[in-house]
Amino acid sequence: MPSSSSSSSMFPQAGSVTVCEINRHLITAPSLSDDEAKETYGKILGTVFSPIPYQLDHPSPAAVCWHQKKDILAFVSARNQVTVGDYGEGKDPCILINDLQREVKLVQWRPNAGKTLSVACKGGICIWTASYPGNTACLRPGLTSRGTSDVRWTLVDFLRSHDNEQITALSWSPDGRYPFLTSASYESSSFTIWDVAQGVGTPIRRGLGSISLLKWSPTGDYFFAAKFDGTFYLWETNTWTSEPWSSTSGCVTGAAWDPDGRMILVAFSESLTLGSIHFATKPPSLDAHLLPVELPELNSLTNSGGIDKMAWDASGERLAVSYKDGNELYNGLIAIYDVKRATLITPSFIGFIRGPGDDIKPLTFSFHDKYKQGPLLSVCWSSGICITYPLVIRSHLSA
């Protein structure tokens, strides 16, 4: 239960900060502190996720990503650097810096491969691997670079993009021991599929200029690619054929697959209604239909014109949505939904998360799906701090 200084409410009052969710109740406190965390979710999880501060010199929203199987968080913390916080080890966060790592846009952990991180940069993709006693990471032959980093991490490869392009989208396939890394640039008319073990990239040239987002499905059967102009494509990965879609609600600002890989939830910049694309038959069929997913609370409360960012946890139970502008009272908050999945996607509004500080907004956020007690939502706020919010679900506690 909350401590005497904390409370629960669907709307966090100005001056308060959100600490966590416990069974559909969002707990707030007067200030951000590890003591409040210990008194609320710490007693349940047996751990506290301390906030991680970062610089504010990055020109675009930072990107944040959790390791799929470990308590390790990575996010873009400055123009040319990445911060890695390993809560499992309990050590101070480390900073990844290298002269090859310029104009960082986003980070993605490699699945099923220990601690390997890909970083989208100007001119290519940096591949970092954790080093520890008995397992010193090896650089690809011929790779030379200058710069400094924490001794716990080594830059083992740099996958060079065509014509020094700025990489703006990354997604790993979920394939077991030998996943492929897919990248794209808004400067290119194709996306590239990398055989990371060989350091070789194969361009897929289908007139796909200005790609903003890439997402493999959890089963690897499908692939989603969105463009800045509002069009997007569904690909089946058996023969790499695709089906184009167009939107009248602005460009795609977020996309997330359901746990089974049979539908994808899509957010748009000029609408507060999500779209769920359902596949009618099994892979590799691209026969699909689009259904609206209404978020009435955003329409009735925020006065916003569209969705800024969206995240859906891998279990399919929690959805986080931020929105553009909005009225002063609700500006800068994140809406949290409980999601039921059957034939249709049914979100149920839980409440809003408020970050620390005045006139701040969430730059980016992402879920960690490892905890059986419920997902963790990590948010990089414009006040220069990355905060993790456990969303504790009672049905998980009794499991």
C-alpha cells in the first residue's frame, strides 16, 4: 500500500510526481525519492529503480530501450553518447562514447545474444558488447577507432551505411541465435538487412524513401515499415513482398505488435484514435483489415490534436500514450491503459503519469517486459532524467 505521503488518483495533481501503478491505481508522491519507491513497489518487487540523470544537448527526442531478458536499460543521453544502466549489477550507469558514434538517433538490444547493443548513428551502426572477466569482446578485424568508454563495454563493429547516411530506424529480427538487423535512413530509397556476423548489408530497394520506423513481428513472419509522408507497408518475410497502406490521419508516430504477431497497433500524428491491423489468415498472407481503437479519454480531457508516441508492453496488458500539445492542465502527461485482447483490442483507461518538474514533457518511453509482477515503463523526461515506473498487476502477484 502507499505510504502516508503518497496517494493514488487517475489525475496526478500539479506539483506531484508519479511513482508506480499498483493494481490499476497510479501512486503519486510530493517528490521523487527512492524512499517513496521502497514504500510502494519496492516492498513487492524487492528492488528500486533509481532515476538516471542525463544531459540535455540532444536536438531530437532521446530513444530508450530495455534488454529483453536482463535488467539493463540503454538510452540516448546526448548528441554522441549512450547511457547504459544495469540494475541487475547495481553499479553506476556507464557512458558509451566513440569517435565513430556521431549524431545518435536510437538504440536497440540484440535479442538472445547476451549484452549486445546496436546504436544508430551518422554514417552507420555501432555495435557494442559487454566485456567482463573471462569474456573480453573482440573487435572486427580492420576496425580502428578512437575515443573512450567504460571498460565494461567494447565497440566491436561499425556497420557503415551507404554514402555516410544518417541511420534513423533500427529493428532486430527475433530469430534465435542468428537474428538479422534491419536499418533505414530518411536519406535513402531503401532499407538494409544486415548479416551482423559477416558485417554485410543487403539493400531492399522498393522505392521506400524517407523511412521513419521499422518493426519486426515477434514471430519474424511480418515486417512493418512507415514513411514520414504517412504511408506504411506490411511485408511478409518469406518472399519479401509487401502491401502499401496510406493514412489520412498524418504520419505514423508509433507501432507495436501484439504478443502473437497476428496484429499491429498503429498511432498517427493527427488522430487520437489508434488503428489495429489484423491479419485475416496465416503467414505469409498479407490479407489484413484495419479497425479503429478509440481512446475517448484523450478526446474528452486533453484537447490534443494527435498522438505523439506510443508503447505497448509485450504481454499486451499495458498501453502508454503521449499526445501533442493539449490544454494546460493535461499537457506533458502520459496516459496509461489496461488492454484486453480478444477479437478486438479494448483499452480501459487507468490514469496519467506525471514526471518531475514544471512544463516538462516525455521525450520517449519504452516497456521492460521481464517482470512477472507487471511491466516496467521507462520515460526520458525533458527535465533531463530517465525514470522507471513499475506497473504492478494484482493478477500477476497471485500467479
